Amino acid sequence: MRVQFSPFRDGFQLDFAGRTVLRHDSQCPALVIARGKPSVAMYRGNFRIEDEPSDRIVPTGWRVEDDVILLLHNDAPVARIDLDPAALTIHALDPAFDRLCVHFHAEPGETVWGGGEQMSYLALNGRRFPMWTSEPGVGRDKTTELTRIMDETGMAGGDYWNTNYPQPTLLTSRWLAIHLDASVYSVIDASDPAHSTFEVWADQARFELFAADGPQDLVGQLSLRFGRPRALPDWAIGGAIVGLKQGEKSFERLEAFIDAGAAVSGLWCEDWAGIRETSFGRRLFWDWQRSEKRYPDLPARIKALNARGIRFLAYANPYLAVDGALYQEALSRGHLCRKLDSDEPYLVDFGEFDCGVLDFTREESCAWFAERILCREMLDIGIDGWMADFGEYLPTDVRLAGGMDAMEAHNLWPVLWAQVNDRALAMRGRQGDAVFFMRAGFSGVSGHCPLLWAGDQSVDFTRHDGIGTVITAALSAGLVGNAYSHSDCGGYTSLHGNIRSVELMQRWCELAAFAPVMRSHEGNRPDDNLQYDSTPDLLANFAMWSRVHAHLAPYVRHLCDEAVATGLPAQRPLFLHYPQDSSLFALQDQFLYGPDLLVAPVVEEGATHRRVTLPGDHMWRHVWSGVDYAPGTHDIAAPIGHPPVFYRTESAFADLFAQMGRIVTQ
């Protein structure tokens, strides 16, 4: 497949694999260039980014010289398009013009997906999506009181497009994908049905092209481009990971889960390095060494858990608190980012404590963090996994050892962070066994990070920041190469009186059981919120769904093998297997778990029924009743404890699926 040039009206068009990618003529120019004047403000990982572009030029003329297309303004060349076999590179000839707006062709009725991990919308049509890794915000809906309060107290409310993991990759229902091969600030704008636009803050941009006969092959190509996953280890998929952060008492509380019949594969204690109390809630002490006070004799405790088939997981992030011992060590060895105008370390306010930022453009710093912290402090004492948190906070006014501009490095930071974590696993021969999980990402993170989690959802059912966003996150991330996603079972963010309900806790268990990894979290304010061991009923509910999750391990192992071979994610939008049905293109509140299991979680508060779409031309069997349903849309009873779940009766795993009913009715 090659990019093909041909005349079009008084201009030209570029085709790839029989699909028109770009059209340019005097009435609809394909490119706008301008000079940018940016303004960037950051407060605790939340960014306000504005621009005042000037000297806007819309080149309408064109000519071809030596296989290069020159775009003309007043008969003078102002930009050029270089054609590679499967890419377009667009240059502004004057590098002072550092804003490119490229209009890619769209057909009537075409659906567009992509943008990395999106929380609010699977289909991007009709909206703009800035590609900038950041805190996603609390509430993420400008019509709600919670979002308003968070905006007023630190521009932290967010909007529908805020995400930890953006990626400037666009897929269309013509089974075409366009990827911007750059880490600069950009925007995917799908608000105009006539074209999909990339706005790029640079004087040149390279766009890679992919095409396929259907969505599965297209997703597979993208997975190869950005990094195929490794299979998850048996322990990670074979039971629930219980998240507790009460120091040594966490081990006692774990016994209650086991006694209740929970299938437990891991204990996750993010407070292993100590805690600090802040106005936001209970935070961790960001000095990545075990706290002897909080977890005395931790290596022995871990060894005892391992003897029972239970792994121990911890927490780390790429920042060091100024009041910790490792900060001083990192500072003395030159591992921290510096201020622009001095050699002083650049400090970031993380909410009542300041931290230094590891400089991952410096090889010595990457090696130091991987060996000194992730290996010696964690893997070497028996820790088998951790939350590799953050990665979104790199300020745009830091000085990096590698000389890279921070505006360009910012989006790249999660990938560098993933590489450091993966490097530590490789140094100890633990790739494919130990597991770290991340919320932050950008193009290429899937080649290093074995597992995503969906970030810090609010503890509620709200449309843009509640339980339902977990589904959209998994489906969107899966389209651009990330095979495995999961969430904080129970939610995380509890602020301004927003606390967990029993119903939320129950519904989240029903959702989490059908993800490759099931892991609970106590949230940012554990003392104010229900926990899964707060009542016997909640504990029994968690235990039951953990057994369902463990029961599905043979099927999940099959999905892992499939992900390695094909790049297909475990949780899939329905159109991935039924691309001929365009009514499925924007469906984001249910998913296929592999090809054979359909899950329609209940994500609306108080709901006891929900509409379920069963695709294809074959019957689907309801797991809990055994009743067969024809393809189409049905109103399905969904009381707590029985979320709509269906399977294909011809599946090789049909007997396994049928047995789930006996677990839930025990």
C-alpha cells in the first residue's frame, strides 16, 4: 500500500489503500498555518492551556516538484507535503509558523474513534479532544456542582476530554487509521462531519497511515506499531487483589476476606512506604522504602503470604518528597529536573508537600531509579507488583538533562516512566511474572506497561466521572494497542460529601469481575467511606464476585494468548466483531469480553433493568437464567447480583460460562 496522488477539481487528493485521506482545492484547503503564542498554567497536575495564534495563512494554490507537493499562498510556497509509502509529512517552510491545522477527508456518516483512553465518549464525532496527559479532573462535567467547586479550588474539575492517557491516533469506520507521530501538544477535532482535523503545535508533523479490511486487523496493526502486550501471569488473573492500607492491620483484615470465601490472589498495600494526612485525604509518603513502623518485618510477611499462593503488591511514582531520604540521594547524584534559570531542583506542589521530579531524559537517572528503588527496595524484598502512579505532571518550564523542550517531553513522560518500570522487571528477570499497572500513557506505552487501570473515578454513578467511565476507558484504550485494563473496584475520589453507597460497591464488583484483573481500593478518604469489609453483606458480595473472576481464568488465559498473537484487547466494543452493524459504533455501556461473552454492567443508580443489545445473527444465552435470546435490543432484568451477561452457546467455553450461575446463587 502506498499513498497515491491524483487531481481533484482545481486541486488534488491523496489516497491510501483505496481510501481518500486528504483533499485540497481552492474551496476546501487542506492546511492552515499560523504562529502560536501559548499560555500554560499547571496546578497539581491540572493544566490550563491557551493559545493566541496570529498571521494565519490558508494556502490554496499548489504545485508538484520532485515528488513533493508545495502549497502556495499568493503564488509563493509556504508549506510542503512529502509522501512516504504509508505516511504524510507536512512542513511549514518558515519554522516560525509553528501551528499546523490539517484537515483529513471524512465521508458522510463516517464514525471516528481514538484519542487514547477516553472516559466520556467512545465515538469522537462532534467534539474536540486535546491530546495532553493530565489529571482527568473531578466531576468532569461543567454542569455539576462538584465540578464547579473543584474548578474554583484549583482548576481541578476537568472536562469530557481530560484524560491521563491521550494518544493522537484516529480510527474511522472506513477502517483507516491516522497517527500523529509526535509528542507535542495537539488536538483531534471531529466536530465537523466533512473532515477530521489534527491541530499540531509544531512547524512539521508526520502522519502515519494504516488501513485494513475490518476493525480487528486495523487494531492488530496499531498494536504492532505501539507494542504488543505480554500475557498476564496466572496469579494476576486467578483471583482478586485486595487493596488495604492500614499498615500491619492490613494482614489481619485480609484474613476476613479469605474466611468469607474470597478467591484472593494478592494483597495490595499502597501505604507500604508510609502515609501523610492532607486536606485531600490520606496520601502516601513519597519516599520509596518500606516503612518499618507501618509494616515491621515486611519481607517475612510477604514470604508467608507467598507460601499461601498470595502475592504482595505496593506503590511507586516518579517523584520524591523533599522530606524523604531518597530525595537527598537523588539530588546529590543529579537525578532531578532543574529550574530553567538555575541549577536548583524544580519542585512540584502535590498538595501540601513538595517533590522533586526524576529526569528520565538522563540515562543514569533511569538506571538509578530502576535499580535503587524498583529492584532493591521492592522486587528484592518479594514485592510482585505495584501501582506505577502518575506520569502526567511534568511541568512545561523545567530544564531537562537531555535538552528536550518540556512542552514536547510532557506527553512522552508516561512512556519514559513505563520504560523505567519495565526495565526493572527485565533486570531481575521478572517480565511476564511481576506486574505493574499505570493510569498515565501516551503513544507507545503499551509496549512497556503490562496493565492499565482507569484512574481516579469518583465514588458515584455520574455520567462523566463515575463507574460507567471505566467501560469507555477500557474500550477506547483497547483500540490503540492496550490489551488489558481494570479499575479501582469501589471507586477512588471522595470529596465534598460524595461518599460510597452500598449499591455502588455492589455494582462495581459486578463490573470488576469481568475485567482481566479485579482489584479493590480503599479510596482517598478510607475512614469516611464504606469498605468491602465494612459489613458482612459487602464482604460476602466481594467474595462471590471474586470467585466468578477466578472461575473465568481459563477464558482470560485464552484472551491473553489471543492478545499476544493478534493485539486484540480483552474487553472489546461490539463493532470489533460486528463491523457491518453501524448502530454499534457508538455503543459504550456494554462490551464483549473476548468474542464469546457479552457483559452489560449496570451503571445507573437505582436501575433494576437495562437495555441490552445482542449483536450478530446467532442466539445469546443469559448466564443467570439459561434463557436464549435472539439478536436485537432487549429490556433485561438486572437486579443487584445479576447484571446482564450473555454467552454464545457455540463457544468452546460454553460450559465454563454456564457454571457461573452456580457461583452467584450460592
